[in-house]
Amino acid sequence: MNPLHDALFAPLAGRDRPLLILPDGAEVSGAAFLGMLARAADALEALGVAPGDRVAVQLAKSVAGLALWGAAVARGAVFLPLNTAYTPDEVGYFAGNAEPRLLLCEPARAAALAPVAAAAGARLETLDAAGGGSFGALAAAQPGSGRVVPRGPQDLAALLYTSGTTGRAKGAMLTQDNLLSNARVLADLWRFGPDDVLLHALPVFHTHGLFVATHVALLSGGAMLWLPGFDAAEVLRLMPRATAMMGVPTFYTRLLAEPGLTRAATAHMRLFVSGSAPLLEATHAAFLDRTGHAILERYGMTETNMIASNPYAGQRRAGTVGLPLPGVELRLTDPATGAAVPPGATGMIEVRGPNVFAGYWRMPDRTAEDMRADGFFVTGDLGRIDADGYLAIVGRAKDLVISGGLNVYPREVELALDALPGVAESAVVGVPHPDFGEAVLAFVVPAPGAAPDPAALLAALRGRLAAFKLPKAVLVVPDLPRNAMGKVQKAVLRAAEAARFTAAG
């Protein structure tokens, strides 16, 4: 038994239908992909990769790279995907912490990563997007035996490092059951089937692209339009061949900037999903107006996979992430005491279920901090639940601003700013203040063609927000810093801009 392999990859045997469709029209059948996977698994075995060994990869998105994930599953290895933007020094931290047996990179990066691999005691191999490189050559020479190592539901399948915005990144240990249970729930909830074609433009070093998107497609027997990255014009060109798309909010804002985004262009689609960062209500409304499709927003994180989702058939409420997934328990607590908060109040989101990770790699103290004795994981996110059970994310607890002893939730201020004319989006942070401890500072990105006046924006907020929630200053900026998954990097804003801001009152 190897639950992930048995459910996701074994059914590809004999499948002549396309599994992966490339932008140029080339197709990879399920059977052909399974053959690639089997040869890659043989290559891992030839390199001495044993069950439980970590396999770290820093590779551009490719068919060969996806087959490598399946090969790691077959071999019982623990897969560690790394952002392609990481520098050798950053890769050095992950390799030093995870101690992989094997580090795979593109040939052009080999010289820079050779010292990193040596320091971590890892073997360095290369793999390019076409399946070449030293590992590609080794895999091509293998018989494709199809040997699958037995694994249990609680065995580790992947190690994903969190962003590390509040300190050193932590490795979230994800088991076979964590990944498979979540995929089964989502495939059923979002009604995926063998006739679906998922437009896949997400990166695959992250939960969203590697696990949510690919696993749902594999489990349901569907196909994927396999794009190396997101390009709005290319996505629109290929959309008539697709039935569903999963993306981050940036995908949808960029599509809205394309005149070709119409009801006719999206007529073949049945579902658009958004996650990894908050979707603005204005984006939701504009997309619905242009296409007739209500984007389905959901909520998850590295440590838990997906937690909540707006319904497929029911009301998809803008500004919320919907209801807890079947089998997932969710509660809101006081961040200071851990006690349950009253209905309608803001609280820390805690979650328990088969989706919740097994803990942080080699960080038992940090695992103990974030896991309650009754099995609930403290997410670090603040949320509110309405009378119908829909969850709205207020923000991260670490982003909470305490001004004059009063709590200011940045998301509330951001929503008020985003609703003002001339504002495309905003971000609110707390900065040191000599009198209040912290002051609210807002960053605003102008809407196309607009030039919002900071004083006018502040004047417009008066009467909409209590005085203690009002920003002490509004800075107009061309854009907001984001990570690869579209999340605004508030730590970057604080570090880069707080020094320019002198709170005078």
C-alpha cells in the first residue's frame, strides 16, 4: 500500500487520453506520464534514495519536474520543493535544515549550488525542463520497473517551508493522509470529474499549485493545460479548451485588464477558484460583471492544506472564504487566553482535522507552541464568522496593530480604503509611535488613471472608522510588494517605509 501513489498515479496505467496539454498543443498521455514517473523512480533508487530520505528540488515548472514528484511518492521519499527565486544562500538554509540525500536543480544553477549541496551532505544532480541534465539522462536509461515502496497514511510525503516572514522558515511535515484526504474532499466539493480540463498556470513549489491543483485533477481523472507560468493573454487564448482554473488574486486582476475577457471567452468554463491571498470584493464584483462567473474563494495554508471554501452550488460571498471543509473543525479563540470568543467577534482561527500537518521539522518546541493539547492547530490568522457560518479573514495576528491600547485590524481599514474612488488596493501596517505605541500607516495603489490625494482619503475615512483606527498617514505607491503566491509582504513595507514615516500626532 502506498496511498498517494495508489490514488493519484496508479490509475494512469493504460490511459491513452491526455493528462497534460502543453501550450504548443503537444500532449502527454496518462500512460506516458506514468512511464516517465517509473523511470524517475528507478533513477532515485539508483542514486540510493531510500524511504524517508528528503529529495530537495529547485526546478522550473515542467512535465519532468511533476513526474519527479510522483517518483518521490513511489520511492517513499519526502519531497522538498523550493521556490525558483531563492538564492544559493537561502537554499543553503533549507538544505542544512532538511539534510536531503539529493538536491536537484537546473543545469545553469549547478555551479552555484554545488557548495550548498556539499555542505549539506547531499548529492547534486541536474534536470532541465525538457527532461535533460544528469538526472534526466540517468532516468532515460532506466527500465521503468514500476516498483512502489509501501507507505502508510501517516508517513511523511512532503516537507514545505513556510515563508519565514517572522523569523527563520519552518518545515511543515505533510503526511500521505494530509494530502490525500484534502484532495478527496476538494474534488468532491468542487465537482471535478474526468471531463474536466484544469488550466494550470500556478507554480509548483507551493501547496496551491503542486498539491491542490494537480491532486484534484489527478484524483478526478481529468486533464491539465500545463503552463510554465501565468500570462493573461496566453491564458485567455487557451481558456476555450479548459473547464476550470485555480489562481491567485493577481491572476484575476490581470485578466480583468484584458479586453478579451468576456462572457463569450469564458463560456466553456464552469469554475474559477482563488486562494493564497485575499481577493478584493471589487475584483469579485468586476469579474462577475464581465464574465457572469462568481469566483469561488477558499482558504488554506502550508500547514493545513485547505481549510474552508465557498460552496460550489450555494452563495459565493465576496469578502469571505466560505465554510469549513467537510471533516475539518474550526473555532475562533481569544489570542491571549485561548478561550472561545462570542458569536460575531474576531478571534484566532484554530483548526483540527486530517488535513493538519504532523508538526514542524526538527522544531518540537515550535510545534508545541502552535498545537493545542486537544489537537487544534493555531493558524495565526484572525477571523470572524457570520450568522450563516461564513468565515471572513481579518488578517494575521502578527499584523494586528495595537494603538493606544486598542486593537486595530488592518483588514478592516484596508476594506474601507479599497472602497474609496481612485483606490485600486491598499495595505495597512503598524509602525512605532512615541505616544500610542503603534500608529496605523496605510499604503495605497492608485486605480488606473487616478491620482488619489492622501488628505482626501483620510477625510473620507472619517465617519466610516473610529478615530483610533484612522491611519496617521497615507502613502501612495505604484504597487505593493508580494511574494510568489501574491501575498502582500507587510514586513517589507514596514522595513522599507517605516523609517520615512515620522508619527507626529
